[in-house]
Amino acid sequence: MESAFAQQRTAAPKFAPLDRHTLVWVAFDERERMYGMAADETRRHALRRWFTNDWPLVVRRPDSAARAGGVALGLPLPPSEGKRRLSFALPEHAIARWSPPLRVGDAAPRLPPAWRKALAALDGQAARCGVTLRVFGSVAWQALTGLEYLRAQSDVDLWWEPTDLNQIDAIAKIIARWEERHGVRADGEIAFPNGHAVAWREWQASHSGDRVLVKRIDACELTCRSALALALQRDDSRQGDDR
């Protein structure tokens, strides 16, 4: 039976760039080429281990070299191995399949008991609001690989796609209560339409007329919060028409 991770995978799109935090699996016939292009033994060893275990890489914001080469990918090593962030650039056809960030509900069972219990509780509370919380960063990498990324002081990096502003406020309140109860800090991003993402703490601290830092796959820019709210409202209206 396939794992929950495998069931989430789908074919790589051919019409638009993949967003930040997307998990990607490299096509088998491209893996040997990556070994040969690896600049040092650290990269070769990491790639060999990742591919042997069929672990994913993650989409990152491209630098100038990656823009010329296609999709920019990252492979973060655990703290015990220097916490290096290895970077790669692949042509789009080298990606066999992809998945959005890992669901909290899928990550929790693969984590140490304290993390498992806390994140399962958070996932359940968010689900009752109609929101699927996803996770990136240390929590996700430990769940995906079984390697030790988490420390006692680690944060949880959350990612979610709201359908409206009320949902953002509801999830922010849930997270605040969860942090107080479990003693864990939650960072992360709200994903708005068109690949725009905003740190949820910055969003909560801002007001309607304020500008907030928007992160996209190709750039970062300050955008008026009201414009993001309007885009969210329009996106929800379109989805309602499709239903």
C-alpha cells in the first residue's frame, strides 16, 4: 500500500512555475546526471541517500543561475550534518512528480511523541474550521526523512490556503491558543491566490491600509494588504461559481 506521502503526488505541471515549498521527486533518468554534476562529495552523498530513499527535494526561489537552468531546488541537511542548504537547478522535464507542502496530519504520526500529540491537536482544530494546515521546514523534513532535524527549541512552519479573511482570523486564534498550551512557536505563511504568500504574524499585526511583504517564486515585494484581501475574495467567488 502506498504511503500518505506517495498518494499526494501528482504529475508536474507544464504550464506554470512550481511555488515555493513544493516537494518534487526527480525523474529516475535524471538522477545519474545530477550525481555527475555534483560539485563535491557532500552533494553526491546527500543525493545518493535522498534518491535511494525516494525522498523529495523542495522548490526554492531561483537565483540567476537557476533562472537559466529551470526549476530551482533545495536539499537542506539536518543540523548534525552542518545544516547546509544544498541548491540545484533542473529543467522542468527532470521532475517526475510533485506535491504541495506536507499536511500536518500526515507529518504528525512520523514525529517524536510530544510533537506528534501537539500537532495532531492543531490539525484537528484547524480541520474543524475547514482548513488543511501544511508544514514546511524542520518538522516536515524530519517527517519525510526520519532524520533528526528537530531540536527542543524548534519552531513549526505552517502553510495554509484560506478561503476568506474570517478563516485567517479563526486559524490565527487557534494557533495562539495552541502555542500557549504546548509551548511551541508557530511561524509560517498564508498562501494567497496567484502564488502570493505573507508571513501570518505580519498579516495579523497589520491593518487594512498597510503594506505587507509578499513572497513569490520570482521576487519579494511590498503589497497593500487590501489588494490581497480583494484577490482572496475574487478567488473564492470564482470557486463558488464552479461549484
